[in-house]
Amino acid sequence: MGVYVARMKVHPYVPVREGEGLQDVKLPEDFCKVYPEFLPDPKPEWRNRMRERLERADMLKRRNVMEIPEFYVGSIMAVTVSDPNASGKLNRFVGICIQRGGTGLRAWFILRNVVDHQGVEILYEMYSPLIQSIDVLRLEKRLDDELLYLRDALPEYSTFSFDMEQEPLPENVEVPVNPIKVQLKPRPWHERWERKNLQGLQDLGLPERFYKRAKLLEKPWEKYDLMLEYRQAISEDEQRDIFREVHPHYQQLESSRRRIKRHRSGIKPKTT
């Protein structure tokens, strides 16, 4: 008896024709950095353009109800969610964003904090209706795109007070990059961090054989692989078409972003 395997046909991308979208709309340079979840998953097997358009419409409606601030991996954040088992029916968690991913309504981010000498991580779905508020207490970036190595770092790099207040940031300055170098605890670790090209770690202090093995496993040719880069990214033409779709609501998104920045820049720094 044969086994039937269903195969999904992936249609190629068709750019928007003249007259179907807004003309002379320029894609902002920071659109894909500030709103990365509006871009779809580049893997063809996960693409469904009708679903993607419906999700973007739902995301814009959600942003009309709740402000979702600009943040990056390395930002210190506070998230308040509805919790029927908590006192006051609300639960607030403060932590550093160590990873961000997903697209559309499945966009997510992970916050990490050390509570009572125990590392605690919570994954939040960015557009979940359970989230009541998202606040950025310290807006900054780090040297690496992911901070998963904080799981193996000393606790002080992941410890933040739940009473932490928002730190002021001038309105018209770029988001600062924190150049801090993290010190890891002695092995064993969750991953072989010496095999990753990480900029935010201090010297690992490993024997030379570990670095030689890591050198043998490197794939330096991948940075010249144009097809690999193409498969892992959304083309600029498609990004422009997605922005045309979001453009009628873009001014509202940016006004909300500026309002949050003005509020942060107006915060007076604490005096000691």
C-alpha cells in the first residue's frame, strides 16, 4: 500500500503592478529594524500571502489598542499581562531581551532576569491579547543579535530590579550600543560558545584545542554565498510592496513611536 505525501506548491513573488499600490512611496531605512515582524518568514514552505496580509491588518488594529514600543535585543523591558491567579489580576515582569523572532502575529521575544538566585525566562507573544502593556525601561542594543549566552554568564549580567524606572534618552539620538563584554561561568555551558562569532564575550579562557576545533568547523564561504543570502531575506521589492500596504497607517505608527520617545526624553534622571 503506497503512502501519499502532500506537497505544497509555492508561487513565486509577483511585484505589485502599476496602479495597484501607492506610487512614489519610499521605503524608510529603519522600517525593517523597528518593525521586523511586518516582514514574512523568508522560507517558501511557510509562505501564504493571503494569511500574511490578514495578519498585518490584525497587527495594525492591535497597535491601535496598545502601544508597542521600539525595542531591540539588549533592551531592558517590563511587560504586564493579565493573570487570573495573580493579585490584582495582573502580572508584571522585568528583564533583558535576550532573543527576538517570529513574524506576523507569531512574533515573540524572550525576557530574562535572575530572581532569588534563579534565572527566569519568559517568552511573550508580542500581539497576544493577554499583554496589557509593554514598557522599555532602557532602550539600547548589544554587540550580538542574540544574548542566549547570558544563561551561562554570571548572574549580575541578568539581574534587574522590578522597581527599575525608565531611563531618559534624548529624542533625536540614535539607539546606543552597549559595548559591555560578558564573563561566562566555568564550563559546562549550554552551547559551544567558542564556535560562534560572538562579540559580547570576554576571553573564554579555554585550552587551545577548543579554538582549533572551532576553526575547523568555521564556514567562511557562507558570507559570499549569494543564494544563501537570498533565501534568508525578503527582497527589497517585496519589502517595498509590504510598506505600501502599511503606509496608510505608518504615520500613526511613527507618531506613537515619537510620543514614547518624547515621554522617555522628558524623564528626569534620578539624583543620588
